[in-house]
Amino acid sequence: MHRRRFFTLGALMLAAAAGCGRDEAPGPVTGRLSFITPAARGERWDRTARALASVVTAERLAAAAGVGNQPGETVVSLLDAFAVPSPPSTPFAREGRLLVAGMSTVTGAEMSGGVSVVESATPLARLVGDWAALVVAEGSPLRSFEDLAAALRRDPAGPAVGGREVGGSDHVLYGMIGQCLGVDVRLLDYVGYLDSADALEALHGGRLAALLGPARSFSGDVAAGRLRPLAVSAADRIDGIDAPTLLELEIRLEYSDWCGVLGPRRMSEADDEAAVALCDRVDASPRWRTLCAEQGWDRFYLSGGDFRQWLATETRRTREVLYDLGLLSASDTRCGAACVESH
């Protein structure tokens, strides 16, 4: 049987601090800086945006920094509104706007039929992310990932697997796993939940065979023995989650629900460079690294042209999976550089 295997698209990098410290780039990068997020106050990306604002002001990278919440805004309308600087003639060095967004923004733009994120905005930096874990209830008959894989190969529509929203990062990851196993991805039974408590209740109630989600969100239940992890999507094993990586299981795939910052689409070269320099200095900041550790965020830093190239490739493989899942009516990417055929 042919099996499609996914390879890492761009290594997860930690940016070197050399050339980004205070000695070589003293003083503020911008005057007033606004972080825009589609999340409501207290939600994940809002917390990220507020952490960024606190670091930027504490490190004096901006004279002032604030967070603008736009919950309920569609991805298309948000990107359209963010397409040009406001006001257009104001340079980033005087007043900047950055969009705090991530994987769900990519999938939302693709499913809406609009222009992709990489074309709608200026990718600046990938900051942090969450590795995923695949877990089952303590008494599940699925004792290992191989048990689930065998069940899917027998009947892709058999085991019901849950996660966050349909078309979101958990769903995309499940589709990628199905592709790597060589099953008909369109038959996979995926159930999306807006509330993690509802998903856990469905798992323990037997309505789900397995559950996908951020690995750290399961760590307490795993430690207490209420959940049993089958696999994680990281390149290396995760502390506190006693489970093999997908790579160890010969599923050539690593995947994270990343979060980063984007600039308006029509940024000048000088504004682009200034915004990337600000991101570089944030990632090098001890304050930022401390906040990431406190929040349980894994740093996946990648900036500038490297991030743009990675995001373009990630968008293509995401589009392919969404198409195979039946969530897109057409796809201009069929396998491509992300996937190879092997026996």
C-alpha cells in the first residue's frame, strides 16, 4: 500500500539574539503600537497579544502599546480591514499595527474562499505554539496509536475522533494523520467542540474514541490517570506526556497550532524591516521568555523571509488537507513538496 508521508516544512527555529540586542538597536522601534486580535479578552490570542504589549513597553521598544480586540469578526473582513496601514501615510516607526493570528486564521481564510493569509498580510514572525496530543479515556480498548491506526485502516468512518472546531488545527492534524495512514480522509468521523469540557465528557461517555487537542491542556488529566496519551505531534517527546511522537510511529509529521504576528499587506521595505526587528528583539527578551514559560507556550520563532516561505508552504499543505476532508471545493495543490510517495 502506498503511504503519503509528511515531512517537516521548515525547521522549528530559535532565532539567534546576535544583532538584535539593545547594544546594536537602542531605543524604541516605534512610537505607538497596536496589537489587533480576533479573540475576546482573556482568550488565548488575547493573552498572547497582551503579553507582547507588556514586553514591548517594558523593554521600551515602543513608546506605548495597546491591544484591540475584534471577537466575532470574520477572517476575511478582519484581513480586509488590516490590508493597508491606518492611516496609510504613517510610517511604522511612528505608529504601527500588528495582527496577532495563527493557524485558525489560515484555515478560516482558506475555507471562506478569500485570499490566503500569506497574500492578504505581511508575514512578520512566528512566535509560539502548542503541540498536540492524541488521547483516549483511561478504560479505552485502544491501548496504543497502532490500535487506532488499525481501526482506521479497517474503517476510516468507524472511530469518532473529537477536537476543537471543524476545519481548525485539530481537524487539520487528524486529516494529515489519515493521509499518512493512507486512508480515505473524506470518510473520517471528526466531531468539533467549542468547549473542551464537552469534548472530554463525550470522550469519557464513550461517544468519542479519541480526542485531539493541545498537549499541555491534557497534562493534568494524564497525570491523574483519567486520560491515556497515544501520541504527540512534537518532534521530541513532551515532558509530562508519556507518549511517543508521531515521527517515532513512522508517521512523518510534526505539527503545531502556532501563533504569530502579521503586518498590513502594503508595508514599505523600511516598515517591514522595522517590524521584523521589533519581533526579533521581543523574542530575545528575557521577559518574553519568562512569560512564555509561565504560560506554557513553546517558542517556535521564525521571522522575516524564512517565516514567509514557511507560511506559504504551510498554507499549501493545509489547503490540500482541507480539500481532502471535503471542506474545500477545489485545491490548486495536490501533494506537492509537503508529501512523498513511499511503499
